[in-house]
Amino acid sequence: MTPQKVANRGSIASRVLGVWQRFWFSPYPALDLALCRIAFFGFLYQRYHSYDETAWFTLKQGGVWYPVSFFNLGVPVFEPDVLRFIYWLMGLSLLCAALGLFSRVSMALSFVTALYTFALQQNFAKYTGGGIDVVVVVMSGFALSRAGDDLSLDRFFRLLRSERGHLPKTWAAFTTPVAPSGEYLWPLKFAWLMFYMLYFSAGISKLMHSGLAWADSENLRNSLIRHHFSHEPPTQWGLWVADRVWAYKGMGYASLAIEVFAPLGLFSRTLRIPFALALGGMQYGIYLLLGVTFAATKALLLMFVPWSALFKAAQRVRFWAQRRTLRQP
Amino acid sequence: MTQRGDEANNTLSSSVALASPPPQSPSAPRRAVLSFAIIGVLAAYAYCVASGEYLWPISPHPMYSSIQGRTFTTFALVGVSEQGEFPLRSEHARPIGASTLRAVLNRKQGREHEKALATFQKLYERARVNNPEFPELLGLRSYEQVFQIPKQGRSLATLPKPRSTLTSSLFLAPLPLRQEFKQQAENVAPPVRAAGAGDIVVELHAAEPSSTPKVNDARASEREAFVLSGKARRAPQAEPARYIDVTFHAEAGTYTLWLRGAAAEKKQEASVWVQLDEELGTQRVAPHDKRAQSSGFGNWHTGLPQQVFAWSSCVPGAPPLRVSFATAGSHRLRLSAREGSAWVDQLWLSREQQEAPSFSGAVSAP
């Protein structure tokens, strides 16, 4: 190999490394990640704080048990009392993570407890949870992140201590933005990546198992009619679609295309929101036509909401309203 | 999100009171660890998608990836209450969903299927504690349903009903019957009822002499019951060692076949074979029904206490089996051991009684 080639090789490697580092670790404001943390863990807390499904234990005792890889590693199924404690701990850590109290510990704890809790419900002949597996992976990202640096009780209490209990000063410092850092970008991008992976892997699985015939056959028609029997879709639109070749084949191709090309949203800011909306819309369409829900993916969609823009818009509206009040005689 | 910049926003610059303010970019070792973690997750996804394996929490998400045909088979699980059958939904068997119920039944066969029903019944009873409006369960039944989707071009306005076959049944005795079982446990015979007009009641103690042993029991009709016991068999023997032969006269018509008996021993099956007329001396079963072939008769071990007399046709609580006679005349019927050990004392061919009797006492001839 010539020295020139070696040099080129080195420069290509360093260029790739540079692109990778800029992609994941460019400095970024802390506010977005903080607001996503509140929305994500707040949603999960609201949904799972009263989770108390000790009946899984009853099912296992009854011989209904098809363990997933996680439980084949020797992870035990605890007695109902221990399960109840784990669920309580999960609820508490989700709440603390949303509030930003003991952020790093609570986010790590919510990941560990959710990893166990939601793994348990996968051992009964069917993979369930509507995307909860991806939510757990995203939680692992939060567990390693510094998402609690801004808009957190941790920060407030720290400021309160440093300002010796002076509340106005503490509040003024609390509303001052945290300096941007690469620490606040990668967890967001990781969450987006996982959201796209959910659909990308589903799209690739379809192509691997069935090829383009998945869309270019009566497959979707039969699925729509089948769910009319086996599920309870809220509308009869599925049958309307199943009656029209152009509708179900078009829908099949569109679904495949959206799923397979979804990761493009990660690399293009222009495509990010359209893809997220298309995938969210597809999910809602599945509910309307097939009666199948993927509730947990709502938590992932919350990561795409432009929270800081909304936050700033709300601040502007409040400021404008205050000025108007002052001008009035 | 479009208003967000991936680059640093220089107007947001002060770092205030963080325990350890983060540098603009994570340190090199931390970047390396995070990069390896991200690449590891991506590699795990690639492996799962390529192999179809689940490595919780990484999944290949293969749902709906196989092509659906126009014919499909599924299981329907229904609860039985005094008002009739009702479909078992997710809220009835929390935390297990309706589609998971079907998936479990799909994997379970035979006795395992019945065990799964018993577990689902426990879940229902748990759910009923918080939802008293749920009806009292008299039993659970699972049906295998075959759906045939019409071809393209045919209107979907009226979709065809599925072909349903009962595959398993869990019988939970209704309250009055449970009261009688309690009395029977104290050796009190339940009251005798009169059979309907045109019904045929056969007292088995008067059957032709055979080597089949008998047991004396105050609760049995005429205080005597036969004990049919033997090894589990897939079909009746042409010449069984232990059997009961009875002869009776019947008018032409269709009768529902009921057998009064009990499971003689704990944790043991208790079912018998029934053969009629020309089937005697062969390995065929009467009536010529898939359920009679697969489950036999009686099955008092299913959902009933042990050593308690009760009426059963095929399986307690399941729809009964019927026999038809084209002409009036004399008929021969043979009962022989199928599996486990059963006590039997009365045979009742009824024109009226088409639902499982809500009493356990013997019947008297009309």
C-alpha cells in the first residue's frame, strides 16, 4: 500500500469519525432534552404508575409460560409481593425522573425496573406492549444521559443551596439557560434512532419474509378482513379499503416505503417531522382499520415535539400579555 | 423541531450551578463508550432482524410480516353464564389480552388446553372482584374457528360466519349444584327428580351380569354404582374385560345422552366409552361425533369434585351429545372403561333435557 493510500485511508477514517462525532456530540441546548425528559417520563408515569399485574405470577404457576431470552438467562420470576414492590419502585422512579429529582439515579432505576417489568409480560406466548421494548431501550439512553441538568428539582435545590435559601435569586438563576453541550444532543438522537428502528426493522422483516408480495397481493385485504373478525376496530373503514384493490395495494406500498425509508428522518431535519407524523399517522390508521393499538409508541412520539419552540412561544405570549396589561390605563 | 439548531446556540451560554457542568463535548473516553453502546444496539437490531430472534428488549418486530391467506384458523374463548355464552375480552382476563389468550390456546393441546382454561378462569375471578357486574362464570369454552374470506369481487357487506368446533371446556358448576355437592360430601343423597315424558331412564345396577366390580354408595341410584376403570385407550376394545351392557326400548327420534357418575379417584381422569347396537364388538364409538371420539363420555374429573355424582354428557358443562333412532325398537348399549376410574349408576336419554342438568340427583322413569 502506498503512503498516499495510507494517508487517504487515515483521512477517510478521521473524516468518518468527525462526521460521527458532529452527528452525535455537537453542543446543543439543554432545554429540549429536559422538556423531552419531562414529557417522556411524565407520560410513562401517568400510564404505568398504578401498574399492578401480579397475575403474571398466577399465569406462570398455571403452566402458561414461554420464556423470552431475558428469563432464560436465569432471571427469576418473583413472588407477587416482590413484584408489587418492583412496580411501586418503577412508578416512583418514573415520577422522580420526570421531576428531575435524583435524576441520574431515578432514570437508571426506572430503566432497570422497566426492563424487568415489561420483560415479564413477554413470556406468555405473544410479544406484547405496543412498542414498549423500544421505550425500554430509549430509557437506557436516558439512564446514561445528563437529561436532569435543566428544568429539574435537582438543579433547583442546588441553586437554592448556593444562593443560601434566597428564593428570588434562586428563581432567577433557575430560569437562566444551561450552557449547550454535546451531552444534550445524543440522547435525543438516540431516541429518534430507536423510534425509526422500530419501523425500519418491521419493514425489513416484511421484505425478508414476504418480499414485495406483502404489498402487491391480497395480503393486506385479508389482514383487514381478518381483524374485522378477530379484533374490534372502532370503524368499518377496513372493509371499505379491503373492497378496493387500489386502496389496499396503495396502502401496502405506502406502509412499506414509510417503514423502510424512516431512518432518513434521522439525517434530514426537513424529513424528521414528516416521517414522525407519517409513522404516527400510520399507527393511528392501524388502530382505526385493524383495531390494534401501539400505546407505548406515544411516549416515543413525544420526543419529536418541538418542546423548546413551544416553550419559547408560550413565554412570548405571556410577555406580550403582560405588556398589554401594563399599557391599559 | 425545525426551529431547533443542531449547532450551539450562542445566546444560551451561561452554565449555572451544575454539580459538574458538562464540557461542550463529552470527554473522549465517554464518547467512545457511548459510541460503542449505540453501535452495539444497532448491531443487535441487525442480528435480530436477520435471524428473527428476540433478544429482549431488542425485537425484529416481525408482526404482520407473513402473507395472510384467505383461510385462517383461530381460537375463540367464551365464558358461559346463566344468560348464555359471551366472548372473553381483555378486561375479563387482565393482564392477558384477547389476542394473547388466542396465542396461548394455539400452543396448548389436549389436557394442556384444559389447564390453560383453568388458569384463565382464575384471572376472570380476580377481575370479577373489581368488576362485580361481570356475570358469574359457569364455565369456559374454547372453539376452533375456521374463517374463509370471500374472493375479491364478492361483497363484504355480509361476511361469512366461521366454522366453529368446540375444542375444550372448563365446567364450573352453578351455585345450586355446588350446594348439592357439599351435601353429597357429607354422604347425603340429593333429591330424585322425575324424567320428562318420553324419556328413557336406564338403571345400570340392573345391567347384565359381568365381571365389572360394583361399589355400594348411599348417594348412588339404588345405592349401587359400577366401577369402570382401566388404562387410557384411544378407542374402545372390541372385547373389553370390564363393561356394562344394557338393553332398552326407544321410540324413533333424537335423544340427548346423559350419564350419571363420578370421578372415583383424585387427580385421575374418569371417562368411559359408549357404543350402541352394531358398534358392540367393534372399536367404533357412538354417536359418530368427533368429540365422542376425542373426549369419550363423562369426564367427571373436569371441573367437578372427586367422588361426587353428577350428570354429564361428553364433558361437564359442554354441549351434550345426541343419538338418533330411525325406528322404534329394542337397543343395546355398552359402557366400557376409557381412562382412569369412574363410577356410573344411571343412563338417561332425554327428549327435553338439552342443557346440562342443574341438579345432581338421580332421575326416576316417567
